[in-house]
Amino acid sequence: MEVHILASGSDGNCAVIRGPESSVMVDAGISRKRALHLMDLNGIDPSEISGILVTHEHTDHVSGVGPTARKLECPVFCTAGTMAGSNMGKVDFRQVSACRPLSLGGMEIMPLPTSHNAAEPVCYRLSSEDGTVLIATDTGVLTAPVKQALAEADVAVIESNYDRRMLSEGPYPYPLKRLIDSDIGHMSNYMCAEAIRATSREGRRIFLAHLSRTNNTPDVAKETVEAVAGIRRSRLDCLDPGVADDTRVIRI
């Protein structure tokens, strides 16, 4: 399996997971043109995408789903609540529900419930004989099924959205700060680190995802997780929002 992080952050989120038979995309909060460009940079043929998994209806995760799905001629998998709250246009919609598995690309895919200010949000665990990948962002806390998946994952793409001091002292209005720091908002660097420490697993690779451009930096996120979780920096990574076309590939 390969995990390609094409975009991660408030400006848009998109990942491609290569399985034994085909690849799946998780979210497309970037334009179709940009998604195809970043796929090309990563050597991903559009024909290998067998479906798009959508986590929730917020723009930075869903804005490019409709155009991308129509271009790739592939189905879109999401909950009924996510579909109702989205504006994807005409797509081949396949409904998913939390904790009910499906098969795609030679992988078992398990939608897992998250805690976010969205209609019916989920994250995804993807498993094959090669290993297990967890893509878990946009959640104020980790639900019990997500904690279990984190403990079992070989690769975990997990939210580390903000530094609490930067959020507190930053420019956001107070109601937005309260929402971000709530159980239905986002996870801070410290909360991410605590979750990693509590689910320690030898050899697990961690990708810190959805870093806020305003309330976080890659160095602050890595330093916090390294210090609190006691995990080696070599097993941590994230995108740098200041670098154009910054992407990552993680192989199992």
C-alpha cells in the first residue's frame, strides 16, 4: 500500500491510497485541475482511481469532489448526511454508514464516526494484507472506534490542527476559537500527541494532518508531538503550507 498526501490543511485536503487492485481518493477539497496536477506529480494515473471517499461536507474536503468524480468517472462514497449537505452535482453516489465495512480496490474500508460540527462525519480505516492505514482528520476528540483504529494502524494520518497558545493569541473571533477548541471542533497538537502516546505501536508511521495556516506551524506541531508522545521525529511528517506543490508518499 502507498499513501499519497496531495493536500492537507485549511486550504484543501486530498489523499490517494494505492491498494492491491486499484487506488481510492479520500476527499477532494481542491479543484479538479489541481487534483489531477498533483496526481501527475506523484505518478498516479487517473484510471487507477476506483472511488472517492468523502469524510464530511465542509468546503476544504468536498469542493472538488463532483468535478473530479465526473472526470475520473468513478463513484463517490459518503454518508447520507454528507451528501445532503454537499453540493457535488450529479455523481454516482454510494451511501456508507459508520462501522459498516465496504470493499474497494482490494481493501476493506471501514467508515468510523468522528466528532465534528458536520451533518454525519466519518473518517476511514483502509486495510489489506499489506497493512492498515487510518485517515482521521476534522474531529474535536477521537471516538472509541477511531482510538482502536489508531492503535492498530501501520500508518496514521491524524489531525494536529492547532497550537493552543497560537489559537488563543491569534486573530480569530472568540466564538470561532471556542468552536475549534471544542469536542466538535479540531484536535490540537497536544491532543494529537496524547492520542498517539495512549495508543503506542512499534513501527507506526505518523503523518500530522490538517495543520492550520494561522494557528500552527510544522515545527511547532512536530516539537509538541515529539515531546509529549515520545515518538522519534523520523516517524513524524507533515506538509509545509509555505512550499508549493508539497506532497508526501508513505509506503507500507
